[in-house]
Amino acid sequence: MAKPSRNRNIVSIARIVKKLPAKKRELFERFYSVEESTGRMKVPLPMKKWVMENFGSVGRIETQKIVHISNRFTGEGTLFNELRASRPFDATSSEKLTFESEDSCHFCNLHACTPHDHFGRIHGKYCTTASNIAKYDYFHGIVIFKEHNPLKLKKEWLEDYLKTSERWFTEAEKIDCKARNRFLMWNCLWKSGASLIHGHMQLTSSKVEYGRIRHLKEIVEGYEEIFGTDYFDDLYSVHESLGLGRKIGKSNVIFCLTPKKEKEIIIISKAKSFVELSPILFRLIQRYKKLGVQSYNLAIFQINGWWISHLVDRGGLNNKSSDIGAMELFADSVVASDPFKLAERF
């Protein structure tokens, strides 16, 4: 396994790839294109003192290196700015934030204040299911944690949340065997899109594959036809050769070269059930917290026998700005965190 180097960073990706052995460099170039450019500006004299105090150098501001990495198969692309990528991680402790249970919280009073699915509720040791009152899809359930504060998490709690989710999916498929496209999501706190503080996951079981998942599945199947190898195996190999991959048990962990937003991590596993992912997900979430991550999205779905999990940081809770704008919605993602620096911290 290639080890991460403190001298490596995302804006030096072209130089790093050039030093790879020929076969690994060829595999990288099969997957990714890299374009480098320079953004230029002039800082007015009255502003120079502020620039020096905040960035250390006027030159760093007036000449900025931009790297655009694109996945040739999926079309995913991410823009990295040398100035933004060199910023240190914000290590603000999430422990300073407290979220106490409230009498008005519907999820704290779930039996009286939430509907249940027509197959009833499923009770885990640390959670209970409900039906989402405004459904995304045909089957749309909620796994409501007994613990109100989503920033509090234990290994056995997370395992129970996933086990209860699997039981919910099984019940949905008993009603309609065609509703077998399982999708699990956890929007942790409001920056990630959650409408309620109380910890909860959401589950959908659909008769039709969601568009982006279907698109990725078509890419995976087409890739194997063309190259005779597995897309996800090769994707991991590309990242591993750069020090951006870790193999843990049955899972391959990727510090993504084209993250959708900050600190994106992808877990790819041949586990029989996504419940088996709970130990590694717990470890990654705990490490996230040590990096100051307070709000995040987790998604889990399956393609051709692979369980795919995405974990992404959604920014500080005190920051009123959204981390997603028109670029992310309609063009390519703009990301500040460097996957090489992220890999070092894991």
C-alpha cells in the first residue's frame, strides 16, 4: 500500500501521478483527467495589510493555482484551489455543543407524535421505526434513535440502527418484492438537511433505481465489458497507489479524488449485509468528530454485490452559509479540503 506523504497535496497531483509506475499511472489516467490553471488578481494597497494578516503573503492571493480533476466514466468533477487546499482543518470541538431532549420534540414522543408503517413499528434495542409523514418514495421510513443528541454515538448503538434498518427493508419487500432497491441515509443535523435535531436515519425501498445509482450501475457494467476488470476494484487501486486508499477487513476505504463536498470518504465492501459495515463506519465517524466535523451525510446503497457508502462533511453548525450553491447543483463541486491531508489524519 502506498503511504500518504506530508509532502503530497492535491494541487501537486500531476507531479505525483508522473512518478507512479507505468501501469499504475496508466490506470489513473484511464479514470481521471487533470487540468491545471492559474487564477490571477491584483490586491489594492489598502487591502494588503489585511491579506498579510490573514494569508501571510500577498503573492499567494495574486497568483492561485487551480486543479480540476474529472472522473472520465462518471462525469464527476471537483475544483481544488491551492490557497483553499492548504488551509488547516478546523478542529473546533463538537463537544461544546449540547442538544438536550425537549418535551416538544416529536421524536422524543414518537408513539404519540409519529405515524407508523402499515406493517407496524420495528423496535431495536436503541431505536424504533416510524413512517415519514411526507414521503420521498413508495416506502419511506425513519429509524428514530433513543438518544436525542445525534452527536452522541456508541458502537453498539450504530450496529442496532443498521440491524433495525435491515429488518425494515425486509418487511417492505414482504409487501412488494419489487421494492428491493434499498437506500439508507443519515442527515446529521441541520447543515446536512435534517429538519429535526433528534437523531434519526431515513430509509427508502424503491421499485425503480434512483437515477444516479442507475447511471453508476450502467458505468460499472460497461466498464467490465470493455476492460474485463471490476470498476470498483480498479477505482480503489487508483486511490491506493496514491496513498488515498485503506483496506480494512472486507472493506476498501477511499479518500475521494473527486469529492462532492468536504472530506468525502467512500467505503466499498463485499459484505453480505450493510450491518457488517457498522464497526468501520463507527471508526470513521469518531475520527470525523476529532477533526471537528459536526454535521455530515451518510448514504448506503448496493450495486452488483458491492455495498457503497458515502460519508461527507457538511460544515460547521455556526456557519450560516450553505456549502452548496449553483456550482454543485449544475456544474462541478468546489472543495476546500485536500484528500491527501485527509488521508494523513486517518
